[in-house]
Amino acid sequence: MTTAQPNPLQTHVFARTDRSPLGVWWWTMDRWLLGATAILIVLGVLLSFGNSPAAASRMGIDDPFHFAIRQSVFGVAAAGLMLAVSMLTPKLIRRTSFFVYLGAIGIMAILPLLGHEAKGATRWVEFAGFTLQPSEFMKPALVILTSWMFAEGQKGQGVPGVSIAFALYGLAVALLLMQPDVGQTILITIAFGACFFMAGVPIRWIVGLGAAAVAGAVSLYFAFDHVASRVNRFLDPDKQDTHQVDRAQDAIASGSWFGQGPGEGVLKRQVPDVHTDFAYSGAAEEFGLFFSLVLIGLFGFILVRGMLRAIKLSDPFEQIAAAGLFVMVGQQAFINIAVNLNLIPTKGMTLPFISYGGSSMLAMGLTMGMALALTRRRPGAFTQNEGMARSGAFA
């Protein structure tokens, strides 16, 4: 009697012949991007156990792992949200973004009346013991909707896609500046500009948008005192109070090549917001430069691989939207790390998946879920000869 040989296809999680929803999802998913994102989520939870005691002590919270436990819950929820969204079709991604954008914009509009003020800004709304920052969820939805409008404008069927895209962006910027939240304004402007570029617009449009962005940045300096203060501290640190950045620099420097060891960081205890905006400095002190480079490499890998996947997509909407989402994630990581290294003025922006925060973690799960969904392999989704430029549609 012969023994049945195991089917080598069954050595995988799902066989290639498995046509169930999960099987199809597994074999059409970019598992490298999925894996890199999963690593970041796990690292965010693990690093929170090192930064939480310092933050809890500074804030007078009895439980030293208060933030770590909450971050673990947020991490699981973000992973679940990312996986669920990554299974959606591009059509459902557009519909979901429409309702997310409406909901986020609606909440942002009432923040002056019902919002929670902290550090001179009104960016959050509180309910059931949870603090929600609606602008975090607005960002990926805005990228999807503006990309959709740019793609519709390319078709030349009378849809004023470009005008609608600028209206959606303008409304978001107006509400962000009312809070005020200049950091998020800069971030969505960069993502919007990336979508604008990917849509294949003439170079004169790109130059015009760039000039408008520079003029807007200069205006922000004169319009908002806190922006001027941060820029002045960066340009002339000897005459300004740079306590937080200085302490973050000390913590990073003390980490040397391989760090002080898990939980052994001392200087991070002097860093305000070490669990949020300056989580990178706390991680650098305990795990060193080598780990910091690995962390930066993970974000770089997601950005580069994501962009390579995006430019091979044949559908204009999917191409523009995927590129915009990956640029937004990569740019947010760059801004946070650059602030920690004192390369740019402070922005008050979280490091994706690493910094503590429920809104940030869940919104990043939503963002990467959308990006993974758009870059899944579908019949006709990819072409080797399709380029990025479609300038004729806007000529």
C-alpha cells in the first residue's frame, strides 16, 4: 500500500489553486510590503514598553506601562483594519474614502465648538474616554478622492476633476489652519503635489503649484506666532529655548552604535513627548544607531517598493492614488525623524506606527490598507510599458 505524497502547494499558507477570498487575497497581495508594515507595527508596540515608563512618570501616571498597554491595543486594531481594507476593490476604496472624508471634515468643522484644546491647538474630540484626531483619517481619504478626480479629468469627458480636487484640498487646508495644524497642512500639500505630478500635468502647472506652496509657507511664518517661534529656534538656537530638541539630541548621542539596552535609557526621561513625537530619540538611546538605520530602512523600503509598484499600474486612478499614499507615509516618517535629528524645525508629527497614539495608529492602518489594496495584482492591473506621464490629458 503506497503512502500519499503531500502536495507541495499545501506547504504555503494558501495553495495557489485556492480561490477563496482569503486565498485570492494572499496570492495577489504584495507580501513584502505587508511584512515590512507588520514589522513596524510590532516594533511600535515593543518600543512603547521602553518609552512608556518615562512618559508616565513625567505625566504623573501611576501605571508605568499605561501607554504601552494602550499602544498594544491600538496596534492590534490597526493591523486588523489594515488587513480588512486591503481586501477591498478600488471601487470600494473610493466609496470608503468618500464617507471617511465627509465624516472627518464634518468633525473638523465643529472642533472650534466641541474640540479638546491642548498646547494651544484644538485638533481632537473626546468621547467615551478616547481622543480622536479627525485630520489623521482625512489625509488618506483626501489622497484617494483627489487622485480619483485627477484620473476623471484625464478622461476628457467634461468632468471638472482638477477643479474638484483643488476644492477638496482647499477645504481640508482651511480647516487644518483653523486648528491650527501647520504640520499636517504641509504633509497633505506634499501628498497632493505628488498626486498632481503623477497625473501627468504640464510642467508649467507644477512650477505654478510649487511657487504657490513657497508663498504659502512664507505666509505661515508671518500668520502664526508658533510657526515663527519654531523657525527662529531652529535658525538661531543660541537665543531661543530649544530644551526638547536638545534633550532628544542628547538621548540619540548616548545610544552610540548599539544603544544602552532595553529599558536602560536615562536621558530619554528628560525628553517631553518621548512616547509620541520623539519616540525615535528614545529608541535610538536604548538600541543605538544600528537599529535606527534599520528603522529608517524599513520606511525607505516601503516608500521605494510602493512607488515601484505604483508606477507599473495601468489604471490612472490606482497609479496616482497608490503613489500619493506611499509618498505621504514616507514623508511623514522623514519629517518626524528629521525633527528628532534637528535637521528641520519642530512639527509635532508622529512617526508612523512607532509613536504612541490611537488616531495615528488606526489612520496609518487605514492608509497602508488602502495602499496594499490598490497595488494588489489583478487582471490587467500592471503593464511593463506604461509610463507615468499622461500630459496630453491636461494640455
